[in-house]
Amino acid sequence: MKIVVAYSGGLDTSVILHWLKERYQAEVIAYCADVGQAEELDGLEEKALATGASLCIIDDLKESFASDYIYPMLQGEAIYENRYLLGTSIARPCISAGIVKVALEHGADAIAHGATGKGNDQVRFELSAAALAPEIKTIAPWRDEEFRAEFPGRAEMLDYAEKHGIPVKASRDKSYSMDRNLLHISFEAGDLEEPWFDSARPELEELYVMSQPVEKAPDTADYVQFLFEEGKVIGLAYDGLDALVDSFDDVTAQGQQGEYTLLSPYGVLRVLNELGGKHAIGRIDIVENRFVGMKSRGVYETPGGTLIAAAHRDLETLTMDRETMNLRDSLVPRYAQMIYNGFWFAPEREAIQTLISKTQDRVSGEVRLKLYKGQIYFSGRKSPYSLYDENIATMEGSSDEAYNQNDATGFIALQALRLKTYYKGH
């Protein structure tokens, strides 16, 4: 038997890799999708092979993750329960597509994951796998009674790792569960399971990775300009951008367009994560409704995504027709829920995505934001597709050819007809 396991190098997936090999007498391939975990991937291949994997595949999906998943989602203004920018949720279909591809290429009988039986990720992984390769079996150890009996807690997993010489960096203290990718990092469990626990207390600052507290944010604001093409950020402009890009070993400018430095979607997010994090933007602490029926508390850092979402919406206010926006926005809660629940590869999500893509035809132009002490201030927008007409909107005297104020009398009378009829005699 051959199994491809989704592997992070943490305690759970390290133990699971070894346990799968023994339980099923199987060849186990460790698969890790690089979706922007950064230094978390250091030494991963050596660790996987030492744990018992026959092969470790680190699949560089960063550009695909940004362009094929994050950008389309941000075009749709997807925010779950009005607060969560879906950083973990949107990574799961990308990772699932990668592991399924590897499983098919290597003739695997099954894929396996380390998602808990209480969470959303088990659903996201398995729904994606069902859509992409229904013939491949999925193994979920945390839903196996024998596995749970053997590992009722963290201490037993650490004992198992020590017994079998599995290299892990973990302590026996109750710790936070973290998940990082290009779009965000999440923190759950530990003290955070108490909703009244203050995640912003100073002694927890070492926990955060992508942003600094507002108290340490600069006393000087930064202005950043976004260049959009059909709802996608293709370029940025701000003082210090060239030096920042040069400091990255994985980002290269794609050219210049006027004052803008052109960047790939991955490059855009890398830059904006740095800039947003510098100004304490993108931290949220929420209680959300999991798909499996319970509420959970999570703390998230999403600096770059928060900036793109704000700039994108601002440009849409200038370029998108009112009724088109109303229609798209009416679908946003359902669209966000589909992504959260794991239905990225479902036909209904693809149908909505087609509509979203059409709404972005004219969302091209420029937006300027001011960043200061955790806040985003809108300071300008322009577009060749602008629907704003100063001649119509001005409060000063204007030609009746542009807007005849007398016409409003009949408009109001017709709008009032229904109300007069309903309340007549009441």
C-alpha cells in the first residue's frame, strides 16, 4: 500500500506519518505544499525522511496560491461572517489539489491528513479530494478510534515520538495551534479557548508573526498606491518599495508602469504583508461558527489581504454599476460560506465565480491608502472607467442637461405611491 500524507513537520503529522507506516505496513510519501510558510519549511525534508517517509515532496505552490485562489476570492469580496478573510479556508483547496496530483502521479492508494475530527479542515480536504479524485481513499487518523485511544493527549504523542526517534520540536505545555500561509497566520487552542482571555496582552506579543502591536507602530504614516487591472492588483507604489523588493530573495519586479512597480500576485502579497504588518493592520480576534456545528475562537493576522480588500472595494465604488454591485454583494455571504465550508471545487462556487469575474471587467484604476496606527484611510481613487461625473454630482450650479432637478419630483412621487397606498387609512 502507498499513502501520501499531508505533512507539516509538526508533532501531529510527524506521529501520524510513522503511525500510518506501521499500521498499514505502507510506503508513506510526505507531501508539503509550500503556500508561504516561510522558515517553517526549514529542514522539513530531512525530518520527514528521518521519521520514516520514503520520499518528501515540497511543492512550491506560492504563485498558484496567490493567483488562482487568493486573488479570485478577493475579487469576490469574500468575508466570512463579516469579519474573517478566510486565510486558512482558501489554502485548503490549493493544498488538496497539490496532494491529489502527487498521489495520482505516484500511484498512491490513499491520501491522509492530520486534521482533527472537530474542525473544518477535515471537511475542506476531503470535499476537495472527492471532487478532484473520487477514486482515491482518504485516511483521517483523528477519526480512527484506535488512534485516539493510543493518543488521548499531547503527552502520549510526545512519548511516542521519543520512543521511535521521531524528531519534533514541541513541549508538553499546553500551546497554541498555529497555521501560516501567504495570506495569514491563525492561532487557536491553549489559553485562547477561553473567549474572555485577552489576546492583545503585552506578554503575548511574541506569539504574533506578521504584524506588530499598534503601540509599536510608526508615528509617521505611509501612503501606498495600488494599480488594479480587472479587479487584480498588478502594481504598487510607495516610498521605499524598491528597497523592500530587493530585500526579498523570492520576489522580482515585473517591470514599471508609470510610477508603479509591477509585481506578481505573490510579490504583491509579500510586499503588503510587510507594509501592513509594520502599521499593525490586519489583526482580528473572533468567535466563528464552524461548519461542523460548534463555535470556535481564533486570532488571525492578515495584513496584506486586509489592504487589498480595502483598496479593491474602494475602487469598485468608483467603477461598478450600482445594481451589479448589489447583485454581487447579495451573493457574497453564500460565496464566503462555500469557501469556508470547503466547497471551492463545487459547481455552485464556480458558477458564482463566473459572475464575479464578469463584474470585474471595469475594476481597473488606482487607489491610494494612508496607513497609520492600525487604521486604513482612503485618500484617493481614479479610473478610466469611472462612473463618477462631477458635472452631475456637483452641489454647485450645473446644466439641466446633465441632471434636471425637476425630474426628482416625479421620481419621488412614484416611489411614494406604494407607501401612501399601504398606509392609507391606518
